[in-house]
Amino acid sequence: MSPRQAPVRDVAPTVQRLRLRYAKRGRLRFSSHRDFQRAFERALRRAGVPMAYSQGFNPHPRVSYANSAPTGTASEAEYVEIAVTAMLDPEKVRLALDTALPPGLDVIEVVSSKTSDFIERLEASVWELELPGVSVKTARSAAEALMAAEEVMVERLTKNGIRTFDARGPVVAVEVPLPATPADPGGDSPEGGIHSPEEMADCAIMRLVVRHVTPSVRPDDVLVALRHVANLVPPVPVRVTRLAQGPLVADVSGQTVLNAVTDPFAADRG
Amino acid sequence: MTASILPGETSSALLVNALSDDVQSVFPELERLLPLVSKPVQYVGGELNAVIKPWNDVAVHWALMYPDAYEVGVPNQGVQILYEVLNEREDVLAERTYAVWPDLEKLMREAGVPQFTVDGHRPLGAFDLFGLSFATELGYTNMLTALDLAGIPLHAADRDERHPLVIAGGHAAFNPEPIADFIDAAVLGDGEQAVLLISNVTRDWKAEGRPGGREELLLRLARTGSVYIPSFYDVEYLPDGRIRRVAPNKPGVPWRVSKHTLMDLDEWPYPKAPLVPLAESVHERMSVEIFRGCTRGCRFCQAGMITRPVRERSAETVAKMVDAGLEKTGYEEVGLLSLSSADHSEIGLIAKGLADRYEGTETGLSLPSTRVDAFNIDLANELTRNGRRSGLTFAPEGGSERMRRVINKMVTEEDLIRTVATAYGNGWRQVKLYFMCGLPTETDEDVLQIAEVARRVIETGRKASGRKDIRCTVSIGGFIPKPHTPFQWASQLDHESTDARLRKLRDAIRNDREYGKSIGFRYHDGKPGVVEGLLSRGDRRVGAIIERVWSAGARFDGWSEHFNFEAWMLAAEGALEGHVVDVDWYTLREREYTEVLPWDHLDSGLDKDWLWEDWQDAVEEVAVEDCRWTPCFDCGVCGQMDTEIQVGPTGATLLGMPALPSRGGDLVAETSS
Ligand code: SF4
């Protein structure tokens, strides 16, 4: 018998592309990108989304993932694009996928794609760091020291060995709000927060705007930089949440950190 | 409207409110440790179809453990079935717990975080019942870690009413004597009805105000005749170390404890909503069990012996379970599970029916079967109509025809070669052949014959396929004599001889110029088999070894990177000091007909005399036929259990199934132009 060829299928053509914003909350922040991919592709099947598939022996649904937040980091702003074979109602898809995903992986918004260059629009992220055991005063002076530095070189182990890069340059802005303005806990886990009230009394919140560069500078890297410039060493693991991703406003100065990054779906909503 | 976009069963509302009562989640404490360990997602739960109930809404609380890592434990069918059967009951809740890796164990000890369930993250010590499913004996040390982390005394004798009852199940529970000190009870056989029975007894006892304390509860369980309570039996030994007798020490406790057999699988179509973990697991597919038991009678096979008689699930129920499960899980692949799946009397109908039904979808079907015949290939071909034909596995088990007569695996070399050649001819590129080494009466020649078989397989396969790039992998497992099998009396081959024999085989394959390069060879060294053999056929004296080696740090013994043979031998030496027995006595020694075996008081339904005769037939190289196709050979299971072998076509077809829902009909935009 001759070698088996990949069957040529009648693959239904892509009719529509949908862009999704989802959140990774609570205990599910410990899921990795691969964990999410598997869960998402199963959810697509459970929800009956008519996916466009690739050709070949192992056809896979056409899904593109953008800069996922690292394992252990919560996020309110993760983005995915899917290709489907029928014109769908974005809100119905949102509801169906949100129901099919486990609680903690929550689909927040779905839009029908009207534009290209979506990934390029994700210019920067807003990160929120909860620093238990660190006072607002200490956090502020560390933030000032960081911004005062020209560059802060840090090392990270990557697939290609240890890389050294500047963790200061991409940091566009930092802000440490006063405790009087309680931070949005960012959709908490049902079990409640990680930190007891006593700790919260001494738990500074630091918000960062970080430009997306290569290699990417993650909140971990900024924490290392804070240790270098200000000897800031939080006594308990820091809890990190990505609050937003999107285009960076032209002039950051005078903006609050939360306004520095705008909605990447703005163009698609039109 | 299809149900597929409204999978309402896993309500997130349930999850949110569940934990605001008596037994608090330890998640906040655990959460601080998770950034510091590898693969933290395995400890957070949140599987699709998981259930969390409010603690105070139910009378009986079960914690179920598969005592291995999450990635291995979470797909386990036994635990998933019991989890669902129990949670369906209004007065019961069940949560799951798995072994934590040493990195987290260390942090938990430092921070005082107890062993927890992954559902509600409740502390294990708070539950009424702690059920463990032992697929293998190598999970014993992980049980001790869990008990210790939970603050439950290791010894049953030291526990009181504050502690859960520790209950062992699974295949290893057919000889629980090595862990008799650590468990309160053991259950033999199918768990579905057994866990409900135990739940009821426990509920009533609690409702009555726990009369007579823990002992009374155990006594009530013992009196059912089907729950084994080790502490209610005394074991006496002869001066030479053998057992004199095992006798009940309480009135009303039966001399023998019987196994549970679920007769109608169609009435118990579990799991209905299989758990889908977020973390990667060893089985990224859904499984549907198509029958239990096996009548082939391979003499080494404990699973085949202790799960008799055969009970089939009907084609119709199988099809319904596949449909429902796919919808509930979103899995892309379905495995049709059983000990020997090609033996289902309606397997042709099932395979064709499912292949037709899912043709053109992305759903894959697989049928774990290792039967060495052409029918098996037909089935595999059917299930891979559109897919890739990567690998097929056959299990002749014995290398020589003589060996196959000894183990009762009836296939001639000619049949074997022809079957495998047919597989290559049908487009399969990779064939795996599974054999055992160390079988009773085996010689070097029997094992070297494996090389000859592999050579002929490649030679014939090249002709049949017209290709040179076909491959065959020879995979070898060490034989371990198991309780309740005809080989329970046999001597286990020592690990030095096992390794030496396998080296000779490896050399014979490697040195073959013509075919050697097309033959892969996989085997493990014989040392872990010694420990498994010790734990399989051990008695209560072996418990001290387990405790000692655990204290010395043994964990995850089923993982080669964690298994430490020297530590086990050292522990055995220390624990058996002053006894007349040692590891060799447990493993290498052949037993006599008259010897009282540690598991004789546990009734697997097999008649001991029948097993002995079969053992004698084995030594004389006499094979017996499959009792489903030929007159019954009276193993004892059917008569005694008042059961008939349930086989034979029901005549049903899959045509009665409703058509598959079309995809995404409900998601379409209504106003799209
Ligand atoms: S076919 Fe043989 S080895 Fe396989 S399950 Fe049945 S008895 Fe066991």
C-alpha cells in the first residue's frame, strides 16, 4: 500500500474573525499559557463555535494568542483572535465561551474584527503589584529611584540561556497610590485574598506602565530592578495583575497610569 | 436549542458560596506557597465538572485520593466514578486529593499547611472518610505522606473519633496486608455500591450520636461481610515464618470478606461528566469503559482474574456515554476502555457505529487493545478511517510458544507474524510488541526467542508493506507474581538474573545486521520489581518496612527518578531484624499448596483449588480456552456469585441515536446581512 496522504478536506472558509478579551483571575492565575490554550480549545468545542480549521493530518482550529501574562500572574486584559466559518453574534459567543470555561477564566468582551495590525496595537501593559509588608513610603521612594535611573540591567534565564537586558527603559510610568484609594482587587478568588487585613495595612500597591519590547520586560524583571536600585525585597510573594493592554497615549506625563493605555478594541467597535 | 452552549451542571454560583461555613478552605495559606513550587496549577483545582458542596448541607464527607501526582491521578476512572456517584447523593459530598511533590511538601511542613483537597481546599483531617484507590502498591509511601501532612496518626490503632476512617480500594486492596497497620478498612472489587453502603452506615451511626465510637462504626462495616477491617483479624505465624492462621477476633466478624461486583453496567453509566483539568495530564482524552472483567485467563494477570466475571455495557449505552461525555468535556478523543476491548461481543458494531457517527468531525476514537489477531487490526483500521495510522500494540507476552502455553496466552508464532505483517500492510508504520521477562519456568532461550520474533516481524512486514522504513519496538516488563492468580505460588526471578537475561536479548537484537536497526528495545532494570513483588505478596510484617523507608524519605516510588532501591533494602533489613523472614523469602520463594497465604481470607471469587490446578497446568504447559467461547472451566466466580457471564449481542444498533447537533447554530448573528 502506498504511503497515506493527509486527507484533503472540504474545509469551510473563514467568514469572520472575532477578537476576545478575557481575564485570568484568582486561583486560575497559576495556569500557564499552555493550560489556557488547551482549556480554550476545549471550550470552543463545548460551546459549538464553528471554527475554521487548518489543513493536514492533525487539523487544528485557527486561534491566535497575543502576549500572554506569565504563569502566576493574574490578568484582566488577555487577548485572543479566532477565525470562524459563519457570521456570529459576538455577545452570544462571549456568553457561550464564558460558560464553557471554568470560573476564573472569564471572557469579558468579544468584538468582530474590522481592522488588521491588532497585535501591533498592544503597545504596552499596565501592571499592578501588591507588595505585602512594604509601606507606601518605601514603595514610593523605590519607584522614584527606579525612574531616576537611566537603565537597570537585569538577568533572566530564557530558553537560550541567561540574557541580560535593561528593565528600566521600557517602564514608561510608575505610580504608588495612597492607601485611601483602595485598589481594585481585580476580580478576586472565591477564597478571598492572599493577605490578611493586618498585612494590607502595610501593603503598598504599585502600578506600572511597561512598553512591550523584545525581550519582554515582565513585572518580575522590574522587581529585580527595584531590588538593584532601592534594595526593595518584599517579604512575601508579590501578587501581580495585568490591568490593561493597548495603545500607549502620546504623552504619558500628567496622565494617571490607568489612562496611559487605551482600549485596543476601539477601532473594531466603530 | 442544543444543550451544548448551556452546560449548566457546573454552576459557578455553587463555587462561590460553598466555603463560607464550618470547615474553612486552606487556600489562602497555600496560595503563598504556590509561587515557589513547580507547576502550581496542579494544586488549584478548578477542573471542569468539579463539584463543591457546602460542608454543612450533607451528613457524610468523603475525601478521595489517587496516591500519585495530580497529572497521573486526575484522569483515573475509578476516582472519577466514585466522585460522581457520591456527589450525586444529597446527603454526601466527595472531594479529591492527590500526592504533593516534595517541593510543596517541604513548604507545607514549614508553613503548617495540611494536606488539602483540590476542590474546596479543605483539610483532609476534617473529612469522615478518606478513600484511597491503589492501582499499584507503589503508592503506599504517598499515602503515609498524606496522612502525616493531614495530622492523622499513621497507625490506625492511634486514631480516634476526630480522625477520618482510612479506606483502601483498587486492585492492590486485594492484598492490603502490608498496609494493614495504616488503614482502617479495605474494600475489594467495584466501588460504586460499596461507597454508598459505607456512606449509609456512617450516616446512620453519626445520626444516632456515634454510639460506641469508632470501633462500633468499624464493627458495623465489618458485619456487612464486604468491608475488611484488618484490626478485627489476628494473624499467627509458624516458627518458620509462614502464617499459621488468620482469624477474626470479634463476634460477628466474618471469616472471609467478599468482593463487590457491579452486575449491570448500563445502570451505572459513570462518569457522566468526566473531569477536565486545566493542567496537563497523562490522558488528554475521555474514556468510556465498555466492559469489566476478562475471561482470557492469562495466568500472570491479576486484573483479569480479580475482575471476573465479564460484564458488558451495551452498545447503546456506550454510544450515549460517548456523546454525553464529549459534550460535557470538549475533549477531541475518546478511548473505549476495558482490559481487552476487542473482546466486547458487539465491538464491531460499536466501532463502526461511532466511526460513522463522528466521521467528518475532528473527534478521534481509540481502542486500547493488544489482542494478537487480524480482527484487532480491522477494528483499528475502522477507528482511524481518516486519521493517521501511527502505532499499534500487540501483547504476545511470552517470547516462545512454550512460554505462551505456560502463561495461557494462546497465539502461535505463525499467527503472530501474520497478524503483524497485516498491520504493516494496512499502512501502520510502527508496531509495539509487549513481552514479559522472568515468567515461571522461563529460560534464556525463551527470552532470546523474542529477538527471533522481532526479526521475522520486520522481515515479513517489509515484504507486506513494500517499505524499508517500518519499525517495531519490543517492550519488556518484569513479571511479578500477584495474589489471586495461578502464579501466586510462583518464585519471582531475582533482579540480577532478570537484568542478565535482558542484556543477552538486547545484544541479540543489536547485533542483527539486517534487521536490528528497525527494532527498538525498551526495558527497565529489575530492581523496582523486587519492591513491587515484596509489597504485592507481603504480609503484615512488611508494614514496618514501608514505614521505615518512608521515614527515610521514600516518596513517589512509581517514578524512576524518585525510586531508591537501596533505601528500600536498608529499611527491609532494619524492619525485619529478628524475624526469620527477609526480602528473598517474600519474593524468590515458591509457595506450597498447604501454605496459608496472607490474602486467603479475602475472597476474590476465585476458587483456590482451581487456581492451584491452573498453576499445575501452567508448569505442565497446558493451555485452557477462553471461557466465553468454550465450555466454562469452573474458576468459581460465576457459580459462587450467582452471576452469569453477560455477553452476547443485544441486537441493538446505534441507529436509534439522535443526529449530532450541527455546530454553532445558536451562535449565529441574527441580523447579519
Ligand atoms: S487478555 Fe489476558 S492479560 Fe489481558 S486482561 Fe485478559 S487476562 Fe489479563
